[in-house]
Amino acid sequence: MTDWGRSTAVITGAGQGMGRGLALSALAMGGDVVAWDIGQELLDTLAAEAELLPGSLRTQRVDVSDREQVAAAAAATGRIDILVNNAGVTSHDHLLHEAPQAIERVMGVNTMALFWTTQAFLDQFVDRDSGHLVTVASAAGFVPLADAVAYTASKHAAVGFHRALRQELRSSAPGVQTTLVAPFFVGTGMFDGVSSRFPWLLPVVAEQDAVDAIVSAVDRDRTSVTMPPLANLAYLFSALPTGVTDLLLDKIGINASMSGFRGRQDRPTVDR
């Protein structure tokens, strides 16, 4: 089992949303947290919230899509036990109108950052044959999401990254644990305005519920966690004929779910 209370965890995108929740949960259990985020004000707020908690917090302003920044921050961090690749951004538009800068930002934070952060810490995990790698992907890593082509592509890549890395570690360092997180929409503000046609079956997941599920999954060394329960069907989509997938996406309302998307109004693309 992975004991948050006796571990040092690097959490990316820790300034708000699920990253903030994970950081506060780990600190409440007495763990040491190294919080990475691109927003210094968010990190300062987190530090103020953490003052009364038993754990120890360090904050570092890091753009995880920048390989050199990640390498420098990792060198300053030293030994860790848990790496939570949580930072994520999204964008919403038809691909025909998507700005190149938005595409690059989504792929940089959601996909390329996985390589930079994991490479920065993986050697110590392999050397010790211990540690825990957590990849926060999305159900969109298995199911295509219309009007979010860049986001969908980045999360499919994140799932592939995690699964392939897990296979490498099975032989090179079997003591290193891995957890893939693939939730439906989470109510962090990142997906404000999205809708579910059948909220009693596929509700938008409450932020704290998502945090609690991730904390529990890591604590129990589960290889994957998906929420809500029906979102587990996402794993089956790649095995279905294309026509059946199209029909299901229309009937369930997935293809229309982004029609009211607003996202966070203060920051068009933000860390999760």
C-alpha cells in the first residue's frame, strides 16, 4: 500500500481543482507535498490553507510543458515517493477554428508534460524499485469528444503513455506502482457549462468525490480508477464497431455535452 502520510508527493497543477484537493488531503494525513503550478497566486493561497495542517508543503512555480523548468524544479526537489501528473488544460472549438497556440498548449500540458515530469523522477523510482506514478487522464482518453479534438487527442495520448510505461515497469521495476485516473467531467470549473443528458447515470463528478476516489485508489495501489461507475463503459468503446460507437455517443448525448461549455472565465486554459 502507498501511505500518503509517510510519503513525499509531487503534485502538478496543485493550485486549484483536483490538484489542490489532493495536496490538502495529503497534508491533512501528515504527508509532505511539493506543489507545482504555473500560477504563483494560486500557490500562495494553497500555502495559506496548508498552515494549520500537519503535513509539510513546498511550492514551486513550474510550467510543466517546459522541459527545462521541470528538470530544474525536479533537481531542487530531490527524493519523492509519489508523482501525481494532474496538470491539465482544455480548449473548446471546432478544429477548423482552433487556434494553433491553443492546440500547442493543450498538447504541451496534457501530453508532453507527462514525459518531462516522469523522466525527471523515474530514475530514482527504478533505482529503489518503489514509488507510485499517478496519471490523471480522462474518460476522453477512451471516448471521442466532439468540439474538443485537441483535448481528446491529448488524453488518448496520456492513456497510451501510462499503459506503455506500466508495461516497461513490470519488468524493469515491478515494485513501482501505477494508477491511471479516467473520470467523466469533474466539477472543478475547468468544464463549466458542460452537460449530461442523463445526469442520474452520468453525473458531473463533484470535485471532492473525485479527490477522495484518487486518494483511496493510490492508498490501495489500484491500477486504475474511473468515476462515476458508468464511465467504466468507456473502456469498451475502442472494441465496438464505429457505427455502434457513433450511435451510442449520440444517444447518450456525449457529442452534445460540450455545447454549453464556458470553462473558467478568469483563465481560458488552466491547470486542473
